[in-house]
Amino acid sequence: MSRIKHHKYEIDATGKAPGRIATEAATRLMGKHMISYEFHLDKGDKVIITNASKAVFTGKKIDQKMYRHHSMHPGGLKETPVKKVVKEDPEEVIRHAVMRMLPKNKLRADRIRRLQFK
């Protein structure tokens, strides 16, 4: 069996929306940009995102958007405003967007490990 070679691909987040960055990163991580794409093989590239703190939100999203998760217990809904997440860790916003754009399967963990920030 041949070894899969993962190439490096760099994305500059300056002035781009997090969703646009995430779609480009998810496509590269999955390997959909390649002619030899196979959905069951992890042939994607290693993606390095620079200047994550310079990503911009359009409209009122920075004030209105909330990240929600539920513990599945009564009263277990937790909400975190995007403004707080961006202030604490701007990379987490892009990582979250990329994570939700990747297919929910066994390859997801390996793909998200190849996502790095500078």
C-alpha cells in the first residue's frame, strides 16, 4: 500500500469572512480539490491559516451570533456569544466553522488535526 503525501497549503484570513475561510480549508482537508479524490480515503492537504484574528464578520453577526451546545440534561443549554469567543481565541471561530463543514465520519478527527494556525 502506498503512503499518502499531504502537501502544505496556506490561507491568509485577512479581510475574509470565517465561513469563506472554512469552506476553502474544509475542501483542502478533504482532498476534494484533487483529481484523485475518493471519499473514503484521507488524501487531503495540511492547511495552515495565518492572521486568524484579522478575519471579519459581515453585518451584525459579531453582536447577534451565538454558539450553542446542550449537555442533554434539563437546563443544559449553554450559549456563548461570538464576540466573547473572538476576543478570547479568534482561531477557535475558524476551527469551529471548519469542523462543522467536514463530514461527520471516522476521518474527521484526522482531518481537523491537519488544520493549523500561525
